[in-house]
Amino acid sequence: MYFDTPEFASASHTLTFLVDRELDQYSQRGAASFFGNPNQDQSETTIGYAIEYRLGLWDRVFLSGAVRWDDNDKFDNSTTGRGTAAYDFPQHGTRLRASYGTGVKNPTFTERFGFFPDTFAGNPGLSPERSESWDVGIEQRLFDDRLFAGVTYFSEDLEDEINGFVFDPAIPPFGGFTAANVDGTSERDGVEFILEARPLPALTLTGSYTYLDATEPDLSGSQAREIRRPKNTASLVANLGFLDNRANVNFSLDYTGEFKDNNFAMFPATVETMDSFVIINVATSYRINNFISIFGRVENLADENYQEVFGFETPGIAAFAGIRLTPDFGTP
């Protein structure tokens, strides 16, 4: 729904309503043992109601607010929201922006009811995770939009975070692993930089860097570095179109700094430092006509040997090629 306010010709309003229904079902079959009986059927239904209002003033002030209410048949009903604000300085190519929001994530069926004999038993008493986040940023455009730069500071607090690998001695016969809510608050703060340049009409260069300080409560209640959350990540992307944009070549370089992960091969598990790595990908495509295109890509061009999860290797260099068809069914 969109409408203009007559007394404020420069004001615009957008009002959106939403209703959705989601049904999730879970079924597991297996042989029963002293460890337990895996045979079960579970379901969960959520009906969501949401409303969003967007307001634009004088082509430079942009505000929005949204509220969502979820009616869940297995958990307490939840209300979440989000608000954003932006202010443009058109004569300078500058934009200031900020946002604030809350969120709720219900436990998965595996976390609640998953069953892997002699290894894992779900915890049906889990509570949903709850988050609160905000960010502020500034964007700048220069040289007739041929150069764009932006920086954003962000912060997020997460409560009742679910740890999916907690040892429970009460699980028969000799204890086992389960999922549990973590006491305390996980904190994530960081800053993100982005720079985009178009030195030529057909060439776009994009670079980004993110610094993340992510911590979570340890067994003593103190904040410890969160696993699988690298402090430093960066990327560089170059995209070139030619032959009247019928052909395209894309080059990307992604850097992931060192991070921590758990080594479950040891008991109790130890924390290991994972090495940083760089992944290079190259892709190209050519549009023969409006219906047929050919494409190819090479992933992990340098054949980097790396791990994103301790003990699990990742694919080496790989090449793909194909034909893409875009049928034209005409205008109805």
C-alpha cells in the first residue's frame, strides 16, 4: 500500500501487512536400544503477523518501523521489531544511517529431539535464542558515483544461545551429548568497511574488510573468544563486462583470518587455533543470444588446503562448465 500526503507533497508512505503460516514436521526411525528409542514424529506450527511502515520526507529523510508477532504452538508467543533511519545529503553524496532490531530463533528439531545412538540425545526443554542488535554507518559517493565508500559499526547481544554439544552424564547408560542453553550473553561487536570503484564503465572493483570481536560465556561465566568467528575477514572482487556486455569475467579473492574451534577428538574437547586461508575463484560467461548462455568457473584456483571446521577437509580446486537456457514464454 503506497500513498502520498497532499499537504506534504514531498512525503511518501508505504504500509505493508503480512500474515504467514509455517508447519514443520520431523520424523525419525531406528532401532530402539538401552540408550533410548529414536522412533518419533514431531510437528510445530507458527502463525506470524507483521506490519511495516516506511516514511520518506523531502527525498532525504527515510524512516521505517516494523513489528512482528509469532503465535507458536510449542513456545511462548514472541514479539520482535526493527527500526531504521537514514538521512541523505544529496549535494555532498553522503548518507547517514542507523538501525535497531530484536530477534527470536526457536531451537531446531534436531536440537530438541535428535537421536544418534550412543552419541547424542536432544533436549526438548530448550528455550529460544533471543538477540538484540544495532548499527550505525556512513556512506559516501564521489566522482559521479564512480567511487563509493562505506563504514558500519555493529553490535549484537545474544541470550540463551544454544550449545549443541554439551556432555550430560544423566544420559544412559554412561552419559552422552545433548544441546543446552548457555547462561549469560554472547557479545558481537565489529566494524565493516566497503570500497567500490568503477575506473571504466564495464569494470567494477569491490573491496571489503570486517573486524569482528565475538565472545561467549565460558564454563566460569567469563567472556571467551567465540569459536568459528574469525576476527578478520576480507574480500576483493573484480567484474569485467565486454562485447557489449554479452561476455563477463569475474575474479574474487576471499580472506579468512585465523579462528578458534573445538577439537572433539580429545576428551574433554580442546580449543585449537585454525590457520587463516585465501580462496580464489574465477568465473566467466557468454550470452550467445537472448535464450542461450554458456558459463564456466574455477573454484579454489590456488588449490588451497584449509578447514572451516576442525577435522573436516574442504574441496580442492574444482572446475565447472555448462549451458544456461532462458525460455521465453511470451507476454501473457
